[in-house]
Amino acid sequence: MKTEHRITIFDINQSAFLALQGLEPELVIQSGRVVFSFPAGDDYFRLSDAYNANLEVRCLDFVKSLRTLRSKMLSAKDNGNEKGEHGNGTYHR
């Protein structure tokens, strides 16, 4: 079975941009903090380059993506605290 390589980032703005472009993150709790995990594929690297190149995006669409991701982040953190595990039901360190 092939193991999927993933990249974990802490930047909610970059994560919101990637989500806006269709690359949804997996939310993972590390040391009590929610981080964003993406598949380490061509899409991730292409979109990260576009983010760093300051690709223009529609402002309200980006803000909506950011708010949605922040809401998911808070929910994952709350669920993790209630379950005594990570909010998405997985255990990552």
C-alpha cells in the first residue's frame, strides 16, 4: 500500500487560498494547535507558487474561504477537546 505524503502548514491565509482554489486541507491538532495538512502533489506546489506570486483572487471569495476555514478550525479544536483526541478523529503528532 502506497503512503500518501503530506505537507503541514500553519498559515491560515495560505490554507484559505489553497481551499479557495479547490485543494481542501485536512485539519490536524498538533500540541493543542490546529494545523493544515495537504497532499504533497503537483497541485499543492503549483498553487503555493501562485500564492507566493500574489495571484489575484476575488476579495469576498477569499474572505469567505478564510472564515469557513477558521470556523472548521475552531470546531476541530473543540471536538478534539471533547473527545480527548483530534477533532477529525485521527491522531497525529
